[in-house]
Amino acid sequence: MLDRPTDNPRPVAVCRPDPRVALGSEDALRPPDQRHRRLRQDLGGRRGPGDLLAAAGVPNAVIDLDWLRRAWPSPPHDRFNTGLTLRNLRAVAGNYLEAGSERLVLAGVVESRQERAGYLAALGVDDLTVCRLRVDLGEVRRRLTRRHELDEQGLRWHLDRSGELEAILEQARTEDFTLDATGLMAPEAAEQALRLTGWLPPAQ
């Protein structure tokens, strides 16, 4: 677990095997202004990572990065308001850490090594762990078709984006590990991700 020295009011992540921040990415299930809606449902809702860590007695906070970027319009050179997201994250994460959180779970997407470095700098910690939640692309598209059956334009955007993001993440390889969540229910995905991260003990 995190070493919180009593003579230092700011917690410090002491080594990579015991990181303080995990960022999970669900590939392909993001609308244009809410790229992380599905991940929030999968990992930030009922029996999500925050609930599981709380049940284990671990002070924590869950941050949906989508809420930190929700402003319109975005700059022409910054399609998903990444700059604004990082500025907001710096403030929000700092508040949670000052309030005593020992674990931060970020629901979002990391599309490049440069973006990963930006999150690390904004958090002000020594390291973070990126978990990629992968769902079979065919299943992703089936879910999108059901979800947007009355929104032809939105469905077309999502279907195009799902393939685009799959290719981006395959090439970028920003994750530390990948969890195949195709056949998992939301609580199962959350629990397995935390165990792989080392924040929960292995299942007996």
C-alpha cells in the first residue's frame, strides 16, 4: 500500500509496483463530448473500483476525466480539450490527495505516450498504472448499434470512432496491462482490474 510518511503532509508513491494512480481505458465506447461514458458506467458506478477499495478500507477517489473536459468549443488544435483536462485534473487530484485519498482511479483514455506523461505531470506523483479495458470490436459495435438505434448520425460517428481508436491504442501501447472485458459484468471488470493493479489482494 501507499507509504504516507507522517513527517510529510503530501503522500508520495514510493515505487512502481505500488503506484498511487491507475488510469483505465475502455476502447471505442466514447461519444464525441463524453468519450468515457461507458467506462464510467463500467468502473465508476455500482460496485465500481471506488466501492471495492472503500470496502477494503482504502481511502480513494474516482475521477471521470470526461467531466474535466466538458467545455465547448474545444480549440481547433485540441480536439478533445486535453489541455483543459490536464489543468482541471491538477486541481481536482490535488484536492483529493490533500483530503486523504491514497488511491486515485481515473476513468479515461490515453492515446499516446506524450498524453500519458501529461497526466503524470498533472497528478504530481512519481508513477501511474494504465489498465486498458479491451472489448471485442464486434461486440463494441453491436452495443453501439443497440444504444444509438434512433440516432443514425451519432451511430455513424461512434462506429467510425471505434475502429479509429482501436487502431490508435494498438499502435500507441500506452498501457501497463490489458484486461479483456468482453464477457465480464461491470463489477467483475472493476475487481479484476484492481487485482491486476495490485490494489486488491489476489482472489483466493
